[in-house]
Amino acid sequence: MKRDMELIRKILLEIENEENAIVDPGALQTRIISDFDNETFESEILALFEHLFLLIQAGYLETCDLEGNPLLELQHGQQVNNYIFMHHFVRLTWQGHEFIASIKDDNVWHKIKERVGSESVNLPIGILMQLGLSVIKTAVGLPA
């Protein structure tokens, strides 16, 4: 499965927009997957869970219990499956907040896409963050 930066951005935005800092990944399904009756539903669910796990591995999300206590055994390199995400919660880390702050604005995201010349932004996260910060700095009058 290829990493999908559009899906990663969508996941992080949905989690950031939650009123509660602790999010049930199963609840993300209804907001991220648009059509539950289509024939690609199963592959979309698998992609969602796989990308949640990638975000955990990268340190942008952490797994936790309902009270927000970190579940460290799930943080680094362990096999993930639907059971884990149906029985645990996630929240943004400081690093996750920093990344999403650099790319959450739709105009910034559009300008990043213009700069790389592609609708599909498939760059390393560090470069996306640098590009986003460059666009933001220019917008507020700082040298990029």
C-alpha cells in the first residue's frame, strides 16, 4: 500500500477538529469514508487503519486509553489490526500538532501542490512541512 498524504492530512484534520483530545478511530470512518455501500469500502477501511498506524509510528499520533493514558506498547513497530483501533483511542502529539499547523490551511495545501506540480503530494513529511512553513512565512511577511 502506498502512503497517501491526502488521507494523512484528512485524518489529522479530523482528529484536530474533535472537541475531545481523545478520538475513537472507529468514529473516524464515518467522516473520512464517504460511501459505506460501495465496493471499495473494505480497502478504504484498511487504508484508514494502515495510515493511522503510520502516523503512530511517525510520532504524530499516540494510542491511549479513554482517560488519555498512553499505551506505549502500541507506539513503536507493533503489528496493527482493526482490533487495536476498535478498542483503543488516539490523540495528536506535539509533533502531530506542529505538522498539521503547517499544512491545514487549504490555500497553503493548494500552494504546496502548485509548487510540486502535482495534485498528488507524495513527498516526505519533513519536506511537506518545510513547504507549508515557507508558504506561511511568505504570507505573514517573513523571509521564506
